[in-house]
Amino acid sequence: MTPVAARKRTAKPKPVPCGPCNGTGQTTETVYAGRGARRRPVAEQEATCLDCLGTGATPA
């Protein structure tokens, strides 16, 4: 019998992090209150990144 060489496996490429969320899958949105000139930022809330849909990787 002849020896058979083992197959070389290549590593899967690492996914590229999403730009808007920096790979976290979450973005921060500012919540405003008031009308017209008196409109002011009140709080911040986290939302799911709409570019990667929360996966943190750039879509193909």
C-alpha cells in the first residue's frame, strides 16, 4: 500500500466587521423630545444594526 498524504484544510476566512456597529450588532440611537426650536436630546437607546441585522458581520 502506498501512503496517502493528508488533505490540507484551509481555515475559513474571518468575517469582516460591520462598519456602522463595529461588529457588535448594536447601534446607539439618540431619543429627542420637544417640538421645533425646543427639541432636545433626552436619552440614548440601543437598537439592532439594520446593515448586518445584529450579526456583526458585513453582509455578502
